[in-house]
Amino acid sequence: MSKFCEICGKGPVAGRSITQRGMAKKKGGVGRKTTGITKRVFRPNLQNIKITNKGTNSTAKVCTSCIRSGKITKAS
């Protein structure tokens, strides 16, 4: 479970990167043409931080959205 948030379970999501050429019709061109579609991965922004969980301190991989929203308490 190396690429998953230990709090919310957020993980990698598959997607595509689309390469296009040409000018848009509303800018006076003949339209955009797709020249290639490549698979890619959107990965969560994980940070290794020390957290307090049920009175014990431990290290966890947590996404930045969980850190900002206050779902965890940092160990002091």
C-alpha cells in the first residue's frame, strides 16, 4: 500500500494525455486534430509525517488534502 493515503484511501487514478494540433474553429482554423493519446497516471501528493493515533505516535503516508482539512493530528 505504498501509493495510498492511510487516512482516506486515495490512490493512483488512470487517465489519458491527449496531443492535438491545429487551430480551433472559433479562432479561424479548420479545427483541432488529435495526433496521439497516451496513458498516464494521476498520483496523490503523499507526505510521510508523524501522527498521533489513539494516543500513540506513528509515521504514516498521508495525502496533503487530509493534512490541510485537519483529519489528522500531528505528533509533537
